Amino acid sequence: MFGLLSLGCVLLAHNVAGFYLPGAAPHDYEPGEKVDLFVNALTPTFANEEHAKLKSLINYDYYNSAFHFCQPEGGPKAQPERLGSILFGDRIFNSPFDIKMLEDGGVCKRLCTVTDISLEDSKFINERIREDYALNWLVDGLPAAEKKVDNKTGDVFYDMGFNLGIDDGEFYVNPALNNHYDILLEYHTPAPGSHRVVGVVVWPSSRGGDQTGDVSCDSHTPPLLLDQNTPNTVTYTYRITWSESSTPWATRWDNYLRIFDPKIHWFNLINSIFFVVFLCVMVSMILLRAVSRDISRYNAMDLSEDVQEDFGWKLVHGEVFRSPRYSLMLSMFVGNGAQLCAMTGVTLVFALFGFLSPSNRGSIATVMMVCWTFFGGVSGYIASRVYASLGGTEKRKLAFLTATILPTVIFAIVFLLNLFLIMAGSSGAVPFGTLLLIVFLWFGISAPLSAVGSYYGAKHGGVSHPVRVNPIPRQIPAKPKYLEPWATTIFSGVLPFGAATVELHYVMSSLFASKAYYAFGFLALTAGVVALTTATITILFTYFILCAEEYRWHWRAFLAGGGSAIWVFCYGIVYWLTQISTSSGSSFVLYLGYLVLMSVLVFLMTGSIGFLAAYWAVLRLYSKIRVD
């Protein structure tokens, strides 16, 4: 199904070559027209060396007073941003760069001269250089990048962002500040007198020497080292170079959005698909043979003693649909997980069809928030129907908790992490007004929709069960250790996690190392494989549990489905140990907080998939037998 969807996306892309999404239409510049350069927050990145580690998780505002960057006349002005862009730490402002289309090419210009940089600020800047912070600029929606070469393929690509300074080699102890920028602007001319920006490349360099004399872009000057014992003066300069390109505006992102070593993605995906098909066939054969034999035996008309004696999963036919403990909590978890699954699925569909253009910064997070808000009815409906099927009676309590508990927990975690960001002086802290908007979306729109969904779910009622529940519960015999809840939770999560390991690495690099992720085709296929694997494994373990005469399968199915979240959390710890190197307590708390939040969301989604799949299998199983 996902393969057909991807093929459809490709065919659609060929048929809509002249179609532009809202907010993503090209801007045609006339010669001499002003080209705005916007600045974004400084972000930590991996150093340009093998086995490099991320040294911080804190973003800083470009106009943070400690950096002393040049400011435009009248002060910096914040640019309007989308909700998702704000949540992911974008803080975009105007800049003092004077750029006009096809003018001043090759001319060295002074941006400004900053005097009396204090000792504390010099130390602050040097520390950020040692932590490999990168500057992020935007020109006509394109990020400024450094042009690099892939060592494996030899292909040239654009790496978004460029270094604040130099801290490798001889500058390891005393880093050099990059105070000169050679800016290459590539443009395409679709019609005479009309030009479009299709590439932005920056070569930063450190130019020391006299910082108060005439402007010079001489590259033979010694690097600029900030003295941490005396006040410093820094002159920032830049030079614009215009280069005509044959790249059309519609494909200008191709140089930026590059999948490194796609063979890894394909190998992991093909291997996962092959494995999940093999697993499904194997499980289907086991269950089909075992269940068919059992059903034929139970339904046989022979009245001999051997045939009439029940064993295995039929022994618990009078208990299997008994209401579990904490059924309200289980129903609430399943409803919230279904809402998350719906949100993820719709977001991936939008991404596959190209509606989430990289030029629309934060569009993915925005769509996720909107989908989460308007899919509140899904959580209420699913939770209400599951609760009714489990024999629950506190419908109003369920409706209230389903609509409020998960948003409250998420908001509490995000609010606490936001306090740490504020104390660390990070620009990634979400503004108070944005937090109020999120509260309104969740509790003003999503909660009422969840209540409406709960009403209709209760109106439709629960699923009818094929067998009756005995008035007196039967005794549960001892079962093998591998069927204990903790064991099934751990073992069942191995295969779904294994199918998602490669994509998980790239997603985490995107979240914590500011790396752009755009392999949505691979991600969608991987998500489908994970969902199918989770459902299959949960059905298999549920069958084993019932064969062991353990009828309390409801929570075990949910835990078995959500077992991959444990491995996601463990992988997050390994990622911290192998990819991140920082002694900052704030960075550790932020990473741990976001990792816990991500693991909880994965647990709810996969747990819901496992529970619903197991419920369907149990209903099908017991509807095929004849019970006296």
C-alpha cells in the first residue's frame, strides 16, 4: 500500500510541474531590487570530523547581547513565524546586510565594527566556538550553507549553516572567530529582467590584524583570536558574488535535501519488509494450523470423552471477556494512542504528497499540532467504545480524563523543560503567548471534540462478545516465565524496534542536532512495517497467554504492543553516550525530558495498535467455536 502511495506521489509530481503551494511561490527580483537576508538562532552541530559528537543542546538568539553581532538600523525586528517553527526553536530577525540583485558583486563591505567586547563575552563566544555552534541565515527562504563534498560518492552538496569560528588543529586551545563572509548567491533567469535566487553559499573566514582601519577582505591576514584578558574590537565584513545557475526555482532544494548513503535506508527497509512478511506468514501458519485444529476438535459432533474435554485457550472462554482491572485507564490509553496514530498517519500522507515544503519552516510541527487538535474526537470515540466493550460504567469520568490527562502531562513536561531553557538563556524557550495558544488548542478545541467523540462512542456502545462471562472467575495456573508481563513487554518490542532503528537515528539527529530530515517515503514505509510487526507479535503473544489459561490478556496485549518504547528509550541513552558529549546539566535534563516524552508517545501509539489487533484476534477466535 505504501509503495503504491509513493508511486502515486511521483506520478503526481510530474503532472503538477506548474503548481505551487500557498506561501511557496517564487519571488522574481528585478536588477537592483533589495534581497533580504534574515538571521536565525545559532544551533550546535557536529564538527567536520569523523566520530564527532554534539557538544550542546542549547540554541541561542542571533542577537544575544553576548555575541555582539551587527544589528540593523532601528534594532532587530522579529519576523512572523508559524506555530511549528516557534516550537522547534526558530527565531528569525532582519539583518543589516545590504544586498541588491546583481549589484556590488565582488565588493568588500564593512558590516560594522564592534568595540569593547568584555572579557566575559569573549569567553562566552570562545566557548560557543569550541561547542561547534553554527550560524543560520535565510535568503528568499533558502538557508545559507557551506558547499561540501561527500567523501563516499564525491558528490557536491550544501550543508545548511556555517561555523561561528574555528576550533580545530592549532586553534583547539585559542579558537578563532569568523568575522568575514564570502557570500555566493546563485540565481536563475526564467525571463529577461526577472531573476530568482536558487542557492546561497557562505564561506566564513577569520580575518585578524587591525580592526579599526580601512576595510580589507585580504585573506592573507592572521586569524582573529579573542583575548579573554582584555576587551576586544571586531570588524565584520562581507563580499557578495553573483553566479548565474541553470537550476530552476522548482528544484533549488535538491542540493540541500540530500540523503546520505541511501543504500542504508533501502537495505534496512527491504530487510524489514522481508522479515515482517516472513513473520506474518509464519505466525499465520502457526495460528491457522493450531486454531483450525482446535476449532475442529471443539466443534466435532463426536461425544467421546476425549473430544469433549476442553484444554488450552478454550478453557478460558468464560473468562476471556471479563472486564480487566483499571479498564478506564486502559481505555483512555487506547483512545489517546489512536489519536496519535491518526495524527502521525495524516502528517506522513501530507509529507509524502509534498505539501510540507522545506521552504515552509515548521510546517511539519504545525500540521501535527493541528491534526492532534482536530483528531480529539478520535480519542474520545475509540476510548468510549473500548470502555463500553470492557463493561465500564463511568462514561463521564472517562470522557473527561481522555480529553485532559495526556495534554496535561505533555504540557507539564514541556513547561518544566521550558523553564530549564529560560534559565540556560536559550532562544529555544517557547514564548508565553505560544504556550497560551497551545493550551487553547488542546483544551478549547481538542477537549470538546473529544467529548463529542465520547458521546457518539457511548451511543454506539461496545462490541458484542461471542461468549458469555462466567459469574465466578476460574483459578489461573502457573505459567512460564517468558509469559510474565515484563518478559512479554521486553521481548515483543525487539522486532518492531529493529525495523525502525535506522530511521530512528536520523530522526533523533534531526531533533537534537538540527539536521534536516526529509526521507518521508522511507519513514512512511518504516512506520507501516512497525505497525504490522507490532500487531502480529502482539497477536502471537496473546495466543500463547490464552493457551497458558491466562485470561487477563488486555493489559498484557497493550504492554506487549508498547514494548518497543522501552527499546526506543534504551537507544536514546546509547545515542547520548555515543553521539553527545557535554557536561552541561541543562542539556542532560532537556535531552532526558524529550526522550521520556518521545518514549511515552511511542508507547501509547504502539500499545494501542497491539491492543486493538489482539482484541480483533480474540473476537475472531472465540466466534468460531461452539460453546455448550
